[in-house]
Amino acid sequence: MSGALVTREDRDGLALLTLNRPDKLNSLTVGMFRELRSHATDLYKDESIGCVVLRGAGKCFSAGHDLADIAEGEAVPSRGWHSETLRLMERLPKPVIAAVHGHCYTGALEVALAADFILAAESARFGDTHAKWALTPIWGMSQRLPRRVGIATAKRLMFTAEMINAAEAFRIGLAEKVVPNAEFDAAIETMARQILANSPFSHAANKRLLEATDARDLDGGLQWEILNCEGVGPDMQTRIGAFMGKPKS
């Protein structure tokens, strides 16, 4: 496998990013974040890509932040650099799926939460262990987890450091879908192709609308949607024309 810490493979409009330290259960280091940041920056400018999938090589998505790196003291480029890197990925003007199998703990969960949603294999296990190690989140856990699952559930997971399985992650809204392990690769491809079949203009505009109005009051959000509507995309006529030209069944 490539010596890159985060690999990129393009497949007809899909960019597959893979965390690539399988011998270390993809434990997250500054070096991995640097490569993830580089890929995110490149993807902003790449109009050939309409959907991004982030997953892990080997046995799991990621076991989390590399504790050895924490203990030794990391050479972080700037305060908040990890969080900023995840924000760059989160704000990509195209859908981002976190495809999670096996471990997804603490820092890894913060990475997955920066995607638009999580697709989980049955083997997936999630947890926030900051409190177990006398740590506090700095990559976004306190902000994204309650937005995904609600504040009470977020508190339960953060206070107990409980590990939950894929079925429980789906029940609480952390994961959007759970698929059998043997069907995981096919499910990733199918979901990505469903997204790619639709307008990239709409995806980008919808992401901006959802981001801007998250947690606003309903009336304020409705007004924002009206005033900031981006209209129709350049592919609208082509798409409608293709539909109207379909033979009647």
C-alpha cells in the first residue's frame, strides 16, 4: 500500500480518502492531519469530484488520536489547527461521507462528525473517551456531537466514555445507515452514486443553506432561505430536458 498517510483514489466523480496507518489502527497524528488538510484544499478546486468518502484502511476507521504523540508533545503548526483542518473538510462544497467500520473513538469520532453524515458497517464501534484520559475536546466534539444526537445523549456519551455499537449509533442518530460488513464496500459505492446522480450545484447550495441556518429559530431560518436562495443551477435545463425526453413506460 502507498506510503502516504492519507491516500486519495478518484473513481468517476468520487474521491475516496483513506486513513492509511493500518498497523497503528489509523491512530491520528499531525502528519495524517497535514495530508488530510492538503487533500481537502485540493478538493475545493477540483470540479471533477462531486462526492467525497473518508474511510480507514485495514481493521478500522481509526482508533483515535495517537496517545503516544500526545504524551510526547505534538508539533502543531498553530493553536486550533486540527479543528481548522476538520472545518475545511466540513465546508467542502460537495457531500462528504464518513464510512466507518471497526473502531471510531474520540478524535476519530470528531473526524467522522465533520463529514456530512456517517455510513456504518455492523462492525463499527463509537465512543468518546476524553474523560477517561483526563482530556477535553479541541477538535469539535462539544459542538458537533450534541448537534447530531442531542445534548443529553452527548452528555451521556461524554461523561460515561461508553462504547456503543452500530445499531445504537443508528438509534440515537449518530449514524445514518448501518449495513452488513460484507456489503459495506458496495453500500459506500451505491450511496456515492446516488449523490453523484444529482446536481452538484444543488449539493453546494444546500450545504451552505443548512450550515447557515443550523440552530436558528424557524422563522429566521425561513427568511434566510428566501433571501439567500441561489436560484437554479447551470445544469437545470439539461436535467429537466433529459427527464422530459424519457419514453413513457
